[in-house]
Amino acid sequence: MKISIPSLMIIMAVGLASCRKDNSNSCIDQELLKQGNVIDCTAEYDPVCGCDGNTYPNECIAKFQNGVKYFTKGACGCKYPYSGIVRDLTGLDGCGEVIQLLDGSYLEVASLPNGFTLETGQDLEFDYMERTDLASICMAGKIVDITCRRAINACVPILERGALDSMATHKDPIFINSASIVQDCLYINFSYSGGCAEHDVRLVKTLPWCGTPPLPPAELVLEHEAHGDACQAYITKTKSFDLTGLQEYGTHSVEFFLTNSQASYNEKFIYNYPHVQN
């Protein structure tokens, strides 16, 4: 049987198209999309690159809102050549949160990827483009657009305070707007008054007086130290805390209550994790 060269080219083109279609289909799982009807994803920006070549704000959105089965950490096409930590220079004229590089120099951030905000203390890997068309009031360092970003350590540890512990309590007012669990991190969106000094916000687990089982659910208290900042700007931020210290042997979930130091917020949460063996 003889096949002409034009016919052979058509057959090859159809075959290639069909392969591409199969690869595309193998990337998307309709079952994940169905699960998305009952799973709420946060807007937290921790980008992943999907097997379809698209960047998604986080793993949850990739899987349950778009059905993406396979992905890698970080945005597509990003190499993250720089590392640094977010510092709060609010007390200096015209300054705010900046990124301090490993050599000690600062970057003043003009723009960020959608869905991402700077959080004091974050360790970041990122890439940037310098903006020479903008003038700085702060004059701490280069003015840049952050083009790619990912957190190295997204969650900070939860502190513990026993019933007889002498650790001081931070009692400045702080308001919890919302909270959600993503994998092993508790993300808390909060607000406080300030703007003229660096503030400390921490999450403290309070231990009960009596250690006799069954113990009540742990109470996590969000505390705020303003360091005498009398400014009245309304500051809103999101900070994430590591929940793995709450895991108990022989279980796969644990309940806890989240509140703030003035007890204006009190919500119960269930943290699920793989079964912990004795």
C-alpha cells in the first residue's frame, strides 16, 4: 500500500495533535474539580507551576479550583536568584516594610505579585526588576518590582505558656478578622493601631492547670506588643503559624480554640493531619 508524502504528513499531524490532547487531559482531574465544591481555598500567595504551564496562587487553588494533578513549587519560569528577609522600617520617614538582602542592603518594594503582601519576618526567595523611574522618600535602597516570590519558611512557631509560667503577656489590643488552616499552617488575618514603630505579634498556647486526662482543647491566644507606638493608623496583616506542635500520638486530628488577648474573638478549629503512631 502506497501513501503519498502529503497524506503521511497529515496523519503525523493528527497523531501529534492527539498526543498533545492526551497530555493535556492527563494533567486535569475532574474528580479534583468535584471536590472543589466542598473545599474552600484561601487567597494566600504561595505559587505553584501547574503541569498545564500556568501559575496558580497556591496548591489548593491549582488542585480544587482548576483540577491540576501535578505541579511544582514556585511560579512558572521563575528561578528565585535572591534571598532576603522582610523588615519593618515604618519608624523611619517615608519607609515601610522592606526586604533586607543577605549582604545587609535593602530593597524598597514598589509592586508585588498579585495576592501577595509583605509580612515582617518572612524569609523569601525572589527575583526583581529595578525601577529607576521612581524616587524614594525612605532612601533605604533600590526601588524594585518583585516579579517572582516564594516563602522559605511560611509558618512561625507557636509559643507555650504553662499555668505557672512567668512569660509576660502582650496585652495591647489586636483584632482577628479571619483565620483558616492550610496544610500544617494556621493563617490569621489581624488588625491593630500603630504605624510609627515595629510591633510584635505572637501566638501562644496556654496549658491547663490540671494535667489529668481528658484534657480540654488547647487554647491559642494571639498577642500583640505595640512597644509604646501611639500612632493611630489601622494596620492589617496576615501571619501564619506552625500547627505541627499540636499533633498528638495515636490520633489524626486535634481541636483547638483561637482567641485574642482581649477575648473579642473565640472560634473552634479542627486540625487534621496524617495518623501519628506511638
